[in-house]
Amino acid sequence: MTENQRTLSGYKSAIHEPEDFENVNEGKPLLDDITEYVLKLMGSPRVINGTATKKKKDGSETKIDVERAVCEFEEKLTQNKVVAFFRVDSLNFAQSPDEEQFESGVIKFFKKIKHPLVEGVAPDWDKYFIPGMRFRSRVVVKTKVDKDKNVITSYYLDVPTVRPLLPSDKAGEDFAPSEPAQTSTAAPAPSALLANAKLVVHGAANMTDALQRLADAKVTDEVIAAFVQANGKGQITYPI
């Protein structure tokens, strides 16, 4: 006997009633997904529980319980809020280029801003997610419609496009008028520039913290460049 089967003909689908979403970006200029923006972490991330679909190396999938850090960033010019969700209960480091797709998003993020996590060491997140830390990135744009048919636009961090701020990004940014010209036309020696930088960043926990202190102190681009160069050569030890 052939079993009767249902078809979609005449099937009535239930429609989920839209929820009211908080429109934190209401009235602000719209962002797009092709422009690179300066973003600032607004506070310490909060942790939420949830589930995720884990894809194994053999291609199979399974549901697991996870904990994610919810990070809220603010775009410099428009004050739009940009959100990122990073899984933090379990970290997976890529051991080879073939495994990079399985690497944790939070690990990729800190690699992008040149403050990588130490493999095999449980991170002290207070030394990584520092409120006020800044970087450049594009955003992912998504829209929702509430029950009153209002369109709500949300922005999410586009992790692959993240990069650190360069000294040139900070030149003249929120600074006071130019400092008086130096009486001597001779450029300071690199060692003197680095010494000045070290005085300013004393106590900094990491590169991001150090760059923020240099910017806040309104030092010259030459001082910042000297510090960045020394850091790249491994001549800076944190905390300073």
C-alpha cells in the first residue's frame, strides 16, 4: 500500500509576529559596507549564553552550548553602534593555514589589530578588551522590520577587514593647536624619540594601550613612529 504524503499545495504557513527591536542608531547617518570606519570599544564586553552549530573537520555538524562576549563599538563620526559577538568559552588556534577556517573569531580579531593572544595560555581579557581601544574596520549592514513596519538598521563588525590605527590616522585628531616650532632644526635622534615614547607609555599593558596613551599625550608623529618601529623589532616588553 502506498503511504499518503502531504504536499505544499494549500499549506498555510504561520507568520512569526515581528518583535520590537531597540533602534540604537535611530536618527544617525547611515553606514555602508564598503567604507572603512574608526571604531571604539565602549565598555567591557558582557557574556551571554547561547547555542551554536559546530562543523567538524569531517563535515558533520552538531549543536553545542556556547558563551559569547558581546562587544559594542562606536563609530567615530556618526556615533553609530557596531556590535560583535565573539565566542569565549573555548578557543581554537589554527595550527596550519588549512585550519584557519576553524580558528576562533576572537583570535582572528586580535591578530588583526596586532595584539595576538598567546597560544596555550588562558587570556586575561581585561588586558585585551580595553574600553576606549580603537581600530579601523568595515561593517556588515543588516535590517529588520518591527511590528509597526519601521526599518531598523544594525551594524556588525566585519572581522576580516579589521586593522590597527596607524600613526597617520591620529595626526591632528582631537588635538590642541600645533605646538610651537622647535628652536632647533635638527631632528631628534631615534633613541631620544623612543625614550620620550617610553616615558609616556610607562605602565601600558599592551600595544593598543600604549598607542592610546601616545595619542592622548599629543606626542609628535615621529615619537609614535619610533615606538611602533621598536615594537615591531621586539624591543618592547609588556607591561612596560
